[in-house]
Amino acid sequence: MAPAAGPDYSGLTVYQNGEFVAWDEARVHVFEPLVKYGAGAFEGARGYWNAEAGQLNLFRLDAHMARLELTQRIMGFAEIVSGEAMAEATLELMRRNGFREAVHVRQMAYVSGWGGSGATGPIGTSIVAVPRGSSPLVERGCRAQISSWRRIADAAMPARAKSTANYGNARLASVQAARDGYEASLMLTGHGKVSEGEGMCVFLLRDGIAITPSVTSDILESITRDAVIHLLREDLDIEVVEREVDRSEFHAATEVFFCGTAWEVTPVNSIDGAPIGAGVPGPLTRRLQAAFFDLVHGRTPDRRGWLTPV
């Protein structure tokens, strides 16, 4: 069966292995370790367009590039592609494509060549950026499911590494949720504690306190999660607690939301069919969304230095 037709990005430029090439000229061979073994480190970053200022800002680019380096070290790459070099290439790619709208950027370093499962080099690179706005779920909220698939454990596939191989785990949860009629999934750790979604972190509000699984709950050390913690504590005056979370706590929560580069700040209206609070996006989530989007679009002062202008 032929794949469904996607957007036409043929006019865009892609960065690959030190060169800027046309979209249709970007290539990875089917025999490379990236394809067979998932031997790739990647990042997903967002760029937000401020029409009033005529400015595109990349959100926390330096933090994303630092995590790209960390993932390469965890994966044992023979050569570490520097985050600084990838950041410079990202900015140049933005300029060449001339984006004047929100974009999603994917930077990748991967094992190229013809090696087996233990290959550590040579290392290839790529950066792709495409137009992408917010999901409709950001506004209306989503229906989530506790997945029967458990989150990968640090001793097996380190979740704090943003590697392509890890996302096979997330994909299984996502496929199950879609088949069962849900829009998102939540995974538990091997010990039955709440971990994260299929590509996003989770927060719940109990007794006015925002609670989120700790970084030792087999989560990706999310850059958006870190930003949300700062916004809640410093801008909204909300106490945040990072700890182990039981699934039954969702029944006591008045609000739940996901956060991540792709998910931004997305309300969770129900879990396994049980409504969260009134079953609609809650007031704290709305306040947080307003603070988050004002910041990333450059409508409020960037006092933490999180925006990189193109």
C-alpha cells in the first residue's frame, strides 16, 4: 500500500553532512546503522513567528543542542558533533528557508556507513525544518489512556537519551491509544509509577500544587518540562513538586496537562474515560498556556535568555 500523501516540502532546503541541499536530495542509505539499529541522536525544537516584530525566535536552542551532545555520549558515538556547530547550522538553515511562520526543527546526529549493531561511526548529521503550528488539542484538550506498554527503564534503554531507538517504545503506546479511540497515552514505569506520555511529560494539579514525575521516573529530561516548572514557580506562584506519582492520583487531580516541544502545553480532559475535574481544560492550565505562548512568541520579556532570534 502506498503511503498517504503528505505536505509538499520540495521547495525547502535541508542541512546534511555539512552541506545545504534541496529537500529531495537529502539521503540516508537503507543499510546504515541508523535505519537498522536506530543508532541516531536527535532533537525536536520549535521556532515561533512574531508577526508584529517580524521576528522568528527559536525556543531554547542552546538547551536542545546540549542534550543532543549528551545523547551522543550516552550512545557511545566515536565522535561527538558539537551543539554549537549544529546551532549555527540551524540558524543558517532558517535564514535560507526564509520562514515567516511557526516551524518545527529536527536536528540529528547518526551512525552512518556500513557497520553492525556495535558501530560507533562515522557520524552523519542532518537538520530539517518544516512549517508547523499548534495542534487543535492545545485548545480543546485531549482524551488519554494509561497504556498497557511500560516505559523503557534506564538500565535497558536510557530514557534521558533522545535517541531514535527509544521511540519504538513510544510508538507502541501511541498506536494502542489510537486503536482504542484515545488521542494520547500515558506510560507507567516497570514499578507501576507514572512516567510520561508517548513523547511528552505530564503534570497534575492536586490541592493547588503542581506535581510531575521525577527525572528518575524513566522520563526524558524534557526542556519544555523544565521551562514549565520555571513558569509555574516564578511567574504563576504555583508550588511544584517532582516525585514518584501513582496512577490513582489522577482521580484526585483537578487538572492534568502534557508538555513537550510537539505538545507544547496540552490539557488532558480525561484519562481512561474518567473526567479530570470538570472534564474541560482547567484555569491553571489556561494561565500557563497564556504565559508560555506569550513568552515563546516574544510578547513578554525574555528575562531567562530562552529565545534565539533568527
